[in-house]
Amino acid sequence: MGINTVSYVLIAFSATVVGSVPFGPVNLTVVNLSIHKSLKKGMEFAFAAALIEILIAISAINFGKYIEQFFEENTWIKILIFTTFIVLGIFNLVRKTHPKLNDKTKFKVPEFVKGVIISIINPQVIIFWIFALTFITQEFKPNFTTTHLIVFLSSVFLTKLGVLYAFGKGSSFLKTRLKESCKLINRVMGTVLLIIGLIQAFNYFIVA
């Protein structure tokens, strides 16, 4: 049985939040631009980053089509997936980060162009979406018809933009509490990833 349209929205929303909330070059740049320039400049950057997120998601979806049969022939891939989630969860729980905001801008280009450049060269987003779509394909068996693909990608775009807007809007708060905020987000995301991984491991070894 295929999943309904609402499920595509919820799956896209959940995946994008998990991939966008942990501190990285994209959301830190939005915070930096919002503080030192304006929220409008931060959102110009965010808009470009959200567009690139769509392209990365499309690439991951196309990649996922080729590995669907691979799942059926190699069940060990399930072990790799839940092990990755567990490792990432533990990593986020124990890692110590020292995020910094810079007063100087590295790229003397418009914010939109900067958003495109930084998003394209950001490997963590590409790797995340490959694993996320692998997990989604395995668990939900999505059928990306034209309508469902539009719904999914629109949800990815709007969620990414919303998350980055929240970072820009809360930039003043984050500036004074950046280290504490980063630590809290890492702990929350680490717990979420660890739970997902443990549930998948339980399903593989006990339920299956």
C-alpha cells in the first residue's frame, strides 16, 4: 500500500529538520549575516540554500531508485543504515563543538550567490540526503509520481527556508548563547538519531 500525500509532507519535513537543525556552515552563515547585516540578507542566503537542497534531494531520490533492488539482494545494507544512525547519534551526544561567528565575509559576492556556493560545497548535506533517502526508501517504499515528487520537494524547500528563518530570527539570542545552543541541539539530535538507529536494530534482529 502506498503512502498518502500527507505522509510525503511529514517525511520531507522530518528529514529536512533533522538535516538542517544541527549547526553547520549554512545555518551559521544565516546567523552571521542576520547579525552583521540584516535578516533580509540572511534570508537571501537561505533562499539559495533551500533551492540547492531541492537539487540535492532530487539527486538522492534518483540515486535511491538504483539501490532499491540492491536492498532486496543485500540485506546487510540495513545493518549499515541503523549502525550509521547509532554512530551519528552517539557522535552528536559526546562531541564538543566550538562554533564561531566571523565579522568578515569570506566571499565578496551577493548573498544569494554565496548561498549557492556554500550549499554546493557542503558535503554534510549531500551525505545526509543519500542516507536519509536510503532510509525512507527502505521503510516507506515511496512512489515518487510527479504529484508526490512536487509535494515532497516543496515541503523540503519550505521546511529548509523555515528552519533557516528561525536561525536568522533568533540570531541575537544565538550570538550570546551560541555554544550552549549548539550543545543542546547536538544532544537533542543525537538522541533522535540514536533512537531511530536502535529501533531499526530491534526490528532487524528481533521482529524480522
